[in-house]
Amino acid sequence: MNLQTDPAFFALLTGSFRRLVGRPLVPEAGCDAAWLFGQAPFAVLAHDTSADPLFVYANRAAQIAFGYDWDEIVGLPSRFSAEAPERAERQRLLDAVARDGFVSDYRGIRIAKSGRRFPITDGIVWQLVDEAGRVRGQAATFPVGG
């Protein structure tokens, strides 16, 4: 299933963000799954619950930041978003998110497909928890551009 504009996945992203973080992920008026995927001025990525989690979603802003298109990033192990020396720190972050539900004000260095390193600041990482309380993965958002 293509999650780019899937209303159920949009509800999972936005609903779990609102429940855990306590505020909306997207501005309310006119912002739907298509807006989040193609027009949002911030990055949103999500990975599944595999032992080696795989990206299942990356909006256009995230694709641009990481230099991958949809077909390249979906299915990619999310650990590849950080260089090997940064992966232990990334794992500590993900463990804290699993324990606490979300982490805000995240800062870290990530790596694009080209090898370019870039900072993430003011990031929020949260558990994707459906209405039944099942953990479906984790997601992250961060501002992009100037």
C-alpha cells in the first residue's frame, strides 16, 4: 500500500502526535494527507516496528533533505539515516521515545544519500500508536530550509 496520501496513515501520524505531544502536527484548515506529503514546509518520516526498522513514509520535504526519492527511501533501513558513529546516539533516542512516548527538541547529525551531512534541530520523534494502543512504528518531524 502506498502511504503517501493514505487517509488512515495520515490519521495514525497526526492522531498519535496529538495524543502524545499535545498539539497538532499540521495546521487544521485544509491540511490533509496530500498536503502533508507534498506541501508541508517541514520533514516527516516514519519507520515500522521491524527488528531493523524500515522507512515506510517520507514526505517530499524529508526526501529532499535526505536526497532520496520515494522508491529509494521506502524500505530503506532507517539506521542508514545516520552515519555509523552516530547510530548509537540515534538508538538511545529511539529507546527514549519507546519509553516516554516522544522526545522533543531533538538535535543530531544525519546523512543524505550523497554523503552530505546535515544537522537536524528542533526535531520531535514520537511513537506511532493506533487508536487500539498498538505501536505501529516511530515517526520524526523537523524543520527544513532556512
